[in-house]
Amino acid sequence: MKIINFILFTVIYFAASIVLMGNQYRPLTTELIYVRYALILFSFSTIIIIYFKKNGLTNIRFPSFLSIYLFIIWILFSVSIILSEVIHQSFPFQGLFFLLFVPFIYFSVMPFLTKIGGPVIHQSLFAANLFYLLISFVTTRVEYLPYSGVAANPNGFGQIAAITVISGFFILLSLPKKRKLAKVLLISVLILSLASVTLSYSRTSFIVVGIITLILSVHTIVVKRNFKPILIIILVGFIGWFSPLKEMFVHGLLEKFASLMEEGNLFNGRTGTWQAVVKESSLFGNGQDYFEGFIEGAHNSLINILGVNGIIPALLLTTFLILVILSAFLHYIQNKKDTLAIFPFIIIVTFTLFSMTEAMFGLVGNGITIAFYHVVGSLLFKQDLKTDS
């Protein structure tokens, strides 16, 4: 069952992230769109069949009042999206997706399969995103920087690389001591992934990796009293510092930060858009076409919901994110002896940080969006992510 889960989740995460290969300036080809939805439809159909065959519906129960509150807030958020879409005379596709599809597939089916088949989310995320990195370097030469590989822009490539680093670190934590060759290969991949973040010049991805590394460092040293993962991180950093990556880092990311700070434009002009959206906000938003009046989109999930769907949905989503972070942290505190107890917290924080610079909520979403929903469902219905050991 674990192998089947690994394959299905890897396909789902990989197929969902095909969306990163397109943007408003370079739309996805029809072929890629068909491939994306064909893979997603096949995988979702398969996991639904397994879910019903294993009597998954009998396992749904709320473990705490916080879980109940979270679920209610999500339902209210979904209904508010439906109201917004109806008010603006459009069929409520997104609202119905949030109301029906997310609670059933993401909150119930996928976490149930994880419970009966073992914790493979980090492994599937790692495999799916590493595949993108390898395809990028095989098909697209690094001729100029920032590098975007097969992604539509460098930020998308940086996000893929950052998620590879984060998920790979969890694999490293859970590998048995005897798997020395596997650890050496994994460290090599982590170096490649960190190099990819640097090549992308993506400030968000760099910050996300830095914050998650800090959290995991505190976790491994203070809670686990294990210094080996930190020594590995230091080793990877040491190797990178005495390689050509140092030059790219200094003259790429650091200079980009410095120049934008000097110009008083750390968010690359996005604050002007955010201020305009806040100023023009209303209870149920301005409709799906609202951001067509801007040069670029919201580049922020909450701002996107605020502009399109309104103040009420944005406040409900903000409340949901805050409470789900709290729920994940409490789960970690209560189960900190388990290696993967911190994993839901890390995924939720990673998703939330990326959401501050990109619109991450929508129909299907990308790989990290689905992983976010997946671990939220695990928390809501106590489908704990336990290690196999």
C-alpha cells in the first residue's frame, strides 16, 4: 500500500505543479493542460476507489473542539466565496470546489490513505519536485541568470527547488543510520536543490528555505538533541560557499535585496497594488476579472481573495490560516517524540510563506497547495503522520 500511495501522490503533486510551467505571459499549451487534468483525474479516481473499498467514511471524527472550529470556518469561507461569485453573476465553481471537493478529497480521502499506507507525503513531494529539477537541467541549459528551467519564471523554479530542499531534509531525518550511501546521494541532491534556489534569484524561496532551516535546526538541537542534521546543513553551506554558487549568491540574491531596499521597493512594486486593493475592497469583492485592471496579479493569496471575493472571505481565510498553524504546532508539541510530528507544521508554514508572495488558492492548485490541504485534513480528523519505525 505504501508503494501505491507513493506513486499516486507523486503523480498528483507532479501533475498539479504543471501549472508552474505557464503564466499570463506564457500560457500552458493545450497538450500540457490535457496531460495535467488526465493525470489528476486518474489519480483522484484511484484514491477514491481505494478510500471506499477500505471503508474510509467510518474513520471520520473530530479529535478536538479546535478541529471542529477549523472545519466550520472553512465551510463559512467556502460559502462566502459562493456568495461572492453569485453576487457577481458567475457560476460558483471555486466556491463549490472549496465547499465540496476540498473537504472530501483533500481533507478526508488523502489523509485516510496516508494513515493506512504510511507517511509518504514528504517522499512524494521530494520525488515530484526533484523530477522537475532534473528535467530542467537536462532540457534547458544554464545560459543566463536568473534561471527558470522548465518553469514559466524564476520564482516558479525557485519554489520547486525550495520544496525539494525541505521535503528532502525530512527524508534525511528519517533514514536509518545504516543507509550511508543513500544519505550521501541525498546530500548531493540537497546541494543541487540549494544551488537551484540560488540560480533562480528567487527571494521568496531563499527566505522560505532560511526560515524552515531555522525552525528545523531548533527542532533537531533542542527537542531531538541531534546535531548531525545541523552539521550536514553546515557542510552543505560550506561546500556552496567555496564554489561558484557564492558569486551567484552575492551578485544575485544579495545585490537584488540591497538594490530594492535602497529604492524603498523591497516588495518589487507590489505594495502599490496591495494598497489599491485594500482601498477598493468591499464585503464580497469585485469579481473574477478584477485584477485584469492591474499590470500584474495580486502576488498574495489573501490580497487576491480580498480583491476578487471581498473582506468577509479574506477575514475567514486569515482566521483559518492562523488557527491551522496553531493546530499544527499543538500537534507537534503533543507528539514531538515522533520524527514527523513537526512535518504538518513545516508544510503549513511553507505554504503560508509562499502565499504571501503568490496567489496559491484556486482550482486544484500546485503541489505544495495539495500537500497543505493534505496535512490540514490529517490534523482535522487526527489521521496522524507517524513514522514507520
